[in-house]
Amino acid sequence: MNYNNKTFRPISNTENGETSNETLFHYKQVGNILTSEYSGGKIKY
């Protein structure tokens, strides 16, 4: 599966978790190397 330029949003978290449905994860993939950046909600970057 190739995750390049895919964006995901959490649907649930634990009570003390820092992410929310406002947090967006943006994935980049080159070959088998996968990285992600995320921000939104309580997360600035």
C-alpha cells in the first residue's frame, strides 16, 4: 500500500490523549520509507 499524500484523522482517543478529530496526519512515502506530519486541535505542529 502506498500512503504518499494520504491524510488521516483520528476517530477516537483515550481521555488523556492529545489528538482529537481536529488533528490531521499527512503521510509521505518514498519506496518503503514512510513519514508523517500532524497538526490540529491541541497540536500546533
